[in-house]
Amino acid sequence: MTKVSVDATELRTCSAAEALAFADRVLGDADSWGSSMIAYRLQSAFQADWKVEVGTWLMLAERLGFLSRLLNRLGRAFEAAGDPEVTGANDSGHRILLQELAPAMTTHYFVASGWGFVEWEPDVPVGDVDVRLKCPRGLLTDIQVKAPDQPGEVRGSQIHDGEYDQRILSAIDKGLLQLRDVPGPQRMLVVIPQRVFPVEARVLTKHLLGRTQSSEDGVVLHASSRGVFASAPGNATGAVIDLSLLRGIDETLYRCTAFLNPWARQGIAPDPSVFKNARVCHLDGTRFVWNPEPPERCFSLPSGTRYEVDRNSA
């Protein structure tokens, strides 16, 4: 398969040493985070690559002028770390920290991929926008960011108390509702799941685009079986983005999968070309297409899936 995910070093505009030093400066001594998982990650050599990325997001926040507002949000994590409701793999303080850092991670990924920064947490009359960017084609894009789920504990080959797909889908539904009436003109929902293994594409295609069927001519999606993209509030959002930071032994990668809404109201959905270093699913005529390639095990909606309008469609 083509290497679509992008190495973290390719997106960074500072050195690793600068990022680590800035993380220390902003987040403080690891001991101040109590016995939480945050303290471990801030001081462990094994977590240095993650800390570099956090420092990179914080440095960008300072450069773009929203660091102080971000730090106000991180205060929730500091309080939770001092008296965590949950410890271990699903540490509550750590979970909150990642939730609050998720919009900063999103901003870093897209700005480093050619998008322009406009505003952090813009005031909107209705709904909720975490960050407003300008896509490479020049259109303002209001973005809501979610970081749902929890990783659970790995015992043998099984994950316990974590990796719940329904939590991802519930977060998507909430985000779509929050974006329904925001100014736009483009709207995107970015989901950064907190889990060990990435969400399988089939989970998202079924929820967003719909249930497919196998036929003699291949896989088909009937209009009567469309997913949440097809009706309100989903049709007011142009794309859902699955974004993850993948940490391997030799490399740290940003993995992005973009699901474009073929039934979004006119002008809301971004063009497939604006997503650099991503797998993009979109409807081209009467066929769903993955560019440059489908994710692994994407059997339920492979590239070439036919979209068919039938008499039972709404």
C-alpha cells in the first residue's frame, strides 16, 4: 500500500530539543502532575516522541496567539490529575488533557499541511467552533474537534474497558449537531479517538455514508440506506476527519482519513484536493472513490462502490 500517513518530523518547524524545552516550560515539572499518567509521560524517555509533538503544538499556539486560552483549558486536566477519578490506562486527568489538546493538534496538522489559521474558538451565535481555518482553496472552514473514547487495558490479545466504537459514533453525532448552524461556509468535524488501535474505516463509513449491499455488479449503497450525512444535522457538515497520532518504534506518524459528505448542502463540503497526506473518500458521479487508496480492510465500502437512487429513498 502507498504510504499515506505523514512522518511527524515532516510537519515540524522546530527542533525536537526546542519542542521538549517548551513543553517543560509550559507544562511544568512532571511531579506537579501528581501520580497521574501525565507525570509518567512527561518524564519517561519512552514517551519523548509524544512530548515533542505536544511541545510543537504548544509552540504553534504561542506563535498564533492562542496559548493563554489553551492553557486555561488545560487547567481542567491539572485539577483532575491532582485527584483522579480513574487511574491506570484510562487515567481521568490524562484523558482530559488529550481532549483539551486535540484542537491544538488539529491546528498543527492542518496548518503544517497548507491550511491557514484564522481564529481560535471564534464567537458564533449558535453552535460551537473550536478553530477556524482557511483551506488551501481559500474558503473559511469552521471546525469542531472531538477526542472521545478511552484506550482500556491490553490483557493478552484483548482490550478491556476501552475502544468502544459507539463512543466514537456518539461523539460524531454530537459534533454534527454543534456544527449545524455555525457560519461556515465550510464545516468539518475532526475526531481524534483516544485508543490504542485506530478506528476501522468500516465503522465510520457505515455510520456516515450508510449500509452497503453486495450485488452481482459489486458493492452498492442504496439511497434508502444512507447514513447520518444524508439528513439534518449531518447534511450541514461537509466532512468528518479521523485523525490520529501513531507512535511506532522507529517513527511517529500522523494518520488522516477524510470522509466527504456527498449530500451536504451546497458549498459546505471541501474539495478532495485540500487534504494532503490523507486517504479521502468521496462520491465521484455515481461511484464512491478512495484517493489515493482505501484503508486496510475497508470491505464494506471499497473504491468503486456504486451509489444508487431508488424509489424508497427520501
